[in-house]
Amino acid sequence: MANSLSQQFVKQFEAEVHHIYQSERKLAGTIRTRTGVNSSTVQFPKLASAQAQVVVPQSQVSALNVTHSNVTATLTDYAAPEYTSMFDQAKVNFDERSELTQTLGKAIGRRADQIVLDALAASSTSLTVANSIGGSTTNINVAKVLEAARLMNGKSVPSTDRYMAISADGLSALLSEEKAASQDYTVHKAMTDGRIDSFLGFKIIMIGDMDEGGLAIDGSSDRTCFAWHKDSVGYAEGISPKTEINYVPERMSWLTNCVLSAGAIAIDATGIVSITARE
């Protein structure tokens, strides 16, 4: 009976935790991603810009000698383990499995997002939006989003695949502005759905409070938010989110473990904007 129950437990749990991980993670697809990495580090290539030359008819052309460089992301291993008692499992008829699915799947999803947020914070970008933009010590507002767009435009960052991560408090502040919430200015029904899907070329992503860190806030209630282009950050996985379930006889329990080995690095800081918002 135990073996049969174990197989059923594994099959259902793996399917459910994958679903939860995919649905809860917010930053997947917003950065350049490599999977299946077979080392502890991975390099992302970075090419400098080039300038076209004047060509004299029948003359020999000269190579531009575009500068090549690399940035390296170091992978870190993570695990989210928990025991499930054989007796408890039988008594609750899979309810505990469902709870573990939610808990462990979301934990792995948040960790993957935090890896990206940490890379954005470590970029030391020179493109910054102060909390004084749009008023003295203000939260996220239209003026700040406009300034982030202006800074990116000035660096010729592509207008597509732009993202912005803000806090729940920042989203509330932005929704209070007519130009961000009114259908006279946006297509999305922001006040109906309570969210802003995209604005001024950015896909807006709300990041809630996270035990892993989330968007950092200091003692003055200044929250650091970010705008970035997809190719400005590299994310690599040596082990994609994976679930292992093993029966431990000594504990008469199953040990469920969600694992992840991943790392991220800023590739091009000119595609990253740091935004300070006073909450």
C-alpha cells in the first residue's frame, strides 16, 4: 500500500508543483534566459556598438573590430524541503499534498524572481530616477515612468520588451493618477481590474512583500524599483525547478524537496533604470 500511495503522491505532486511554480513566478520571460547549464558559472556575451564607415569606391574596407566581452553569472543552489507523514497523508486524503504544492512551489518561484531582482540591484546603473521626480519625495507616478522612458530612449534602448517592477504601494499611487488609470489615456481598464498591464511602453509588474527580500526599502521608506530591457539581464539555470520525493523509513514520511540551481547578472546597465519611490 505504501509503495502504491507513494507513486500516486509523486505523480500528482510533480504535476501540481510545476503548475504552481509557473503561475506564481512573475519575472519569467522578462530577461535573457539560458537553461541546461552544465557548470557553476555561465557567460553572457556583450558586444560594443559599431559605427558605419564611409566607403571609397574600389578601396579596401577595414573591419570595424567590434569589441567583444562577457559577463559571468554564478549559479547558486537552493532547496525547499518538507516532510509528509505517512499517517497524516492517509488521514487528510491528499490535502496536505495540496498545501505542500502551494508552499514549496511558491517558494521556488519567489526565489527565482529574487535572483533577477538581486541582479538588477547589483547592476549599479547610472540611469536613476530620484524620489523628487513628480514632486518632493513622491511615490511611483506618471512623471517617474516618463523619466525612466526618457533615460532609456536617450540610450537607444529598444522600445519593445521593456519591463518595470514596482511595489504594491507604488501601484496604488500610480493608479491614483488619472493619466495612468483613465481610459482616456490607456486602453486597459485599470480601475476595474486594479492593475496596470502596460504603460508608456513598460509592462508593469507588481512585486509584493517577499521574505526573500523583494524590492528593497530603506529606513526613510524609499523603495528601489526597476525598469529594464529584456536583454539587459541574463538569467541561467543549471537545474530548472525540479521536485524530488523520497520515502524515508526512519521517519515513516516522504521527504518532498523542490530544488533550483540558478544565477543572474546584469549584461548591459544602459538598459536598466533604478527608480526611487517614497512610500
